[in-house]
Amino acid sequence: MQDQVNHLAPVAQASVEERSEFIWKCYAHVVGAILAFAAISVYFFQSGISERIAMPMLERWWLVLGAFIIGGWGASHVAHRVQSTAAQYAALAFFVFLEALIFAPMLFIAYAMQPGIIDSAAGITLLGCGGLIAVAMITRKDFSFLRGLLVWGGMLALIGIGGSFIFGYNMGTWFSLAMIGLAGAAVLYDTSNIMLHYPTDKYVAASLALFASIALMFWYVLRLFMSRD
């Protein structure tokens, strides 16, 4: 049975009904992951956890940024490697919790600066990601060629973050804009994979990869908004 699961044909070769069911399940899990992330973030804030961890994490902010990017890579790697449905759910739950923990100090500071800034950043992120997902679904273009750009872009981002720590320069507006563009490319890449390349039994893993890209965009949209206030 496990061999059969591991060698299922990609969703592009499935029937119309199977493709529709796969895509519906995938995006339902993405929405569920976003709602779970929001709920955990609210709990962290209301319980005082966000305030307690904000300062220690801010003192090592370059490590937080690096962990965030590496976490996104890890999510993509797991999404392509994990097999059983139970393992997929465990990976999704763990990554949603990890993202909420990494976001906690940034959301705490953003709320202290201006409460509405989080809602504005979230709205822009959802609109932007929704538009990119719609483009990928309507055109049905294979965006797998973006993988090289994403790998090199992520590596350059890590180098830039490391350089900012070593040499003391500020990762300003242009860096945030570049990372928002990289996140947009990741959304296109993940949506294309969901429609064309994932096996039909890996809808949870597919939702993990897309959620990671949406979280990446939200992080840098929020960072951009905060830098302007």
C-alpha cells in the first residue's frame, strides 16, 4: 500500500473530479492553516507570551530572520518528501506553530506601533496572494522554472542578513520589496506545483508549501508597513 501511495501519478494526470477534489482540499487546508496561525498568534498576545519573548528575540533579530527563511525552505523540503497523511498533518501543525512563534515579537511591536497596521498588512498579503493564485490557475502555466530563482534568491537573502549583522548596515525598504517579490514568485511556483505536479494524496503537504510562501509575503509586507511608520 505504501508503495502505491508513493508512486501515485501527479494531479495533472488525474481525472477532472480527482483534480477538483485535490485542489479544493489543498486550499481548504491553506485557509485552515491561516486561521490556526491567527488563533495561536492571538493566544500568544493575550497570554503575554509575545511580550515576554519579544526582547530576547529582538536582541538576536538576524537569527530570527535567518530562521524564518530557513524554516520556509524546510517547509518546502518536507512538503516534497513526507509521505503518509499523518506525517503531512504533523508537519503542517508544527510549521504553523513555529511560524506563529517566530511572528510573535514582530506582531507585538507592530500592534504597539499602530493596531491597524497588522490588519492592513494581512489584507494586502491576502489580496496579493489571491491574485497570484488566480493568475496561475487561469493561465495553467507551469512555473517550475522559478525554482532556481527561489533558491538563489533565498541564499542571497541569507547572505544579506548575515552581512547586516556583521557590518551593521540596515536592511531597508528595498530589501523588503525584493523579498515580497520573491514571495510572490514562490506563490506562483507552489500554485503551479499544486495544479500540475503533486500526487493526489499529498494535498496537506501541498498546502504546507503554499502556506509557507504566504507567510513569507506577510512577514515582509508587515515589515515594509512598519518601516514607514
